[in-house]
Amino acid sequence: MAIKIHVTDDHAVFRCGLKAFIEQEADLVVVSEASNGEETLEAVERSHPSVVILDINLPGMPAAAVAKHLLDKYPRLAILVLTIHDEEHYLRAFLRIGARGFMVKTSTGSQLVEAIRKVASGEQYVDPTMAKYLIANYIGRPQTGRDGVNVLTGREREVCSYLAAGHTNAEVAEALGISKRTVETHRAAIMSKIGLRSRAELVQFAMENDLWAGPEPR
């Protein structure tokens, strides 16, 4: 039986090329496509794929929110995140949400096919260039329990939620109706109050303290 695949990417030419390449394999078929998060939720509900290939940079709803919505509704769905970002915090964040695979767009076609087949069978796949992050240990990682979140103001919690979901300072500023400099001030305060040293730690703090979902961009 062929593996049914959905592809989400905001570049139509890339989606077309990806579909053509995937369907060269006899056991793989692309059953739906989308260019943003909202379209993805609708398309997956219609087409019932086994694997969703999800670009990390999407207009509108963040890819992390899309992945969480899908996995809440379809826990057995295999999500394979495709990105240009070779960054640890993205990898860790999506794996915590429940994505089964993570690969960069510079990967080879054979690696993509291998990734699709692995995640469809229930295994995990992490791009070889990023595997090093899975064995890296944090030395002296700060304590980030509920006592930590209590020291943040309501606005700082909102800003933390947006940043953890992958939004830039400019996007947070626009969504909250504040200046970019104010966002930067809030971000510095969050990092200082909690004792965070990197965006990866901020993402983990948000996940541990139910700040991940947060308000969606306006």
C-alpha cells in the first residue's frame, strides 16, 4: 500500500518539484498540498495522509502551532519538518511537540525518501547534520519550574510565548501593538529573571510552563 503524503510549503514551485520527485517512488503518493497553516489543517482533514511534510516558515499560523493542532487531532500522524534552519532550538521544539522527523532543505533526495519511509513506519528521523544536537548536554541548565514563570509579568509571558513559537522581535511587536525595542526589553527581562542563556532554553522553559501555544498573531 502506498504511503499517502501531504506537502505544505508556501512556494508553489518548490511544492511542485517535491511532489514530482516523491512520486517517482512507487510506494509514495502526494494526496494533498497547502501553502499555509490554515490550508494545511483543512487539506489534512480531507485527504487523511500518513505523513505531513511541513515547512517551518509559513505565513499566518506558525508551523509549530500547525503541528500541535494536527497531532492533538491525529496523534498517529507522522510529521516531517522541512527547514532551511540548522538550529538546535527548532529541532528540540518540534520533537517535543511530537514531530517524528526533522531535515534541512539541503538534504539529498535519497535522504528525503528515507525520512518519509522511516517516519511513516513509526520511527524517528533527524537530518545527519543535526543529529549532534540530540546528544549535546546542557551544562548548568537553569531551573525552569513554575516558580520561574511566577516572576514574569503578564506581558512578559505573552512575549515569551510568541518568541518560543518562532516569531521574530518585529512580528511580536506587530502582533502585540508595541515597539520592537519594547519587545527587546521584555526579552532581556525574561532571560535575566529566569536565568536563560539561549533561545533553545527559552523554548524549553515555555514548553515546561504551558506558555508554548500562546496567542496567535493578528
